[in-house]
Amino acid sequence: MIDFRYHVVSIVAVFLALALGLFIGGTTLRGPVGADISSRTDTVAKHNGELRAKNQDLRNQLHQRDTFDQALEPYALADRLPGEAVAVVSAPGADSAVRANLETALADAGATVSADVRLKPALLDPQQSQFLGTLAHKVSLPGHSTPAGQTGAQRALDLLAAALGVRASGQTPPLAAVDRLLSTYSAGNLLSVSGGAPRPGTLVVLIVPAPSTSTDQSALSAQAQADQLLAEFAVELDTASDGAVVAGPTSPITDAGVIDAVHSQPAARAEVSTVDDADLPGGAMAAVFALVEQTNGAAGSYGSGTPLPPASPSPTPTP
């Protein structure tokens, strides 16, 4: 039978073992183990310091590059697009700073912004398909017919592209019909218009947001559908005008978003130019050079890690 003295002896033995372990660890092992830990700590601290210095050096280089590009921009872009009318269309979520930078670059190139149109999410919502189809039918443009088999959103975007783009050698859509279409879309909370009365452009820039970083699969699926619609819209803008460029901000995600949707379609990539760093001065210049390239019948993909498009001047528009 185990009595109280047995418990006392057991407890005392446990504490003696603990004390002995602390004594041995604090004397025999303290020196070598402490020295090793100290050495490892110093090595890690030194390595982290080197990485911080390297990162700061890279940030300084990037800042110097952007400062140089910003100073160079007015000279590099001068007379690249003399007299060209460029419609600027912003997708939902597009960065206003990117839009401002691109509009400044267009002005430096001698172009005028003929329209500043900002799309709203409802225009890309599949659940609004019936409403969008009915609306598109009511405000159709004279002389323009939408392809058969399109959804309501596709018809609405196809019609909008026809209203915002015009070829230099083509006939401008009736301005009264363009105004009626844009006013109807605006009243339906499908888009908003900034500045003066929008007019079709011989060139078009479609500004898109960075790819979504959401982890919600339902949200990602809906966004992928919207991105696909915008990629198709970019092709329609290119068809309606002398050329279209899709421009978006720098992003670590390259396998999603509108630009990726354009790249994933060989036919679209062959016709529509893209710029994936339009938030940087160099990207704004690339967008202008890409528009120049579009007027010459060529297209390309530009931005991070790729050279600028050829900087040949655009042909002078026919009066």
C-alpha cells in the first residue's frame, strides 16, 4: 500500500532531478551552446542587414529610373500622336492615378482626349443580361448591327465600342445617337462620363485594374467572367477604331486579369496591344508608343521586362 511518505519522497526526487538538470545545463553546456546561439544570431543579423541594404539600393535605382523617365516623357512623346483623338475608357476599379498619368502622356504626344468614359460593374454583371440586351436594342446606332448569339452584356459592350471608336478613313457615327446612347447608359447606372461631351476616338485606351487578389472562389469566378467580357470589348474597340491599347498597373499576378485574358486569345493578342505597368512613367510612354504602333497596323505586349514599342512618329492625320 502506497502511503503519504512515498508521495513526499517521489516529489522530492522530481525536484532534485530538475535541480540537477538545471545545474548541469547552466554550467557544463552553457558555454558551447550559448556561443553557438550567439554566433548564429550574429550571422542572421548580418545577413538581414545586407538584404535591407540591397533592397534599399534597388528601391533607389527604381526611383531614379522613374524620375528619369518622368523628366524624359515630354521630349520622348513630342509629336508622336499629333492631332489624334483618343477615347479613354476605364474599367470598374481602374486606378485614377493611372488614368491621369496616361492622359498627361497623351497630351504630351499631341493627342486630345475625345472621351473620358468610366464603366460601372452593372455593365459586366451576367445577372443584368436581360436588362442590358433590352437597353442595347432600344439605343442601337444607325448602320451598326450586333453579331447574333451575343448575351445582353456582350451586345451592350459591342454597341458602346461602336459609339466610342471611329476609323480615320471611316464615317463617324451620328453624334446625336452617340449622345443618346451614352446618356441612356449613364441613366441606367452602367457608366459615367467625365469632362465635355464625349466623341468617338480614332484610337482607344482601355484602362483596367490589377488582377484580383481575393481568395473567394465565387468572387474569382465572377471576376474572370468580367475580365473575359472586357477582353472581348477591347477587340471590339480595336475593330471600331484605328487601334486599341489595354493598360493596367504593375502587379505580381500575371496569370489573371484583363491583360492575361487578352494574351490567352491568339486573335485578340494579334490585334490589341497591352501595357502592364501603366502606373509607371515608362509604362505611360509605352502606352503612347503602342498607340503609334497601332496606327501602323501592328500590335504588341509591353511593360515589365519588355522593351518599349518602336517610337516612330504617327502619320499626320488627314484634315
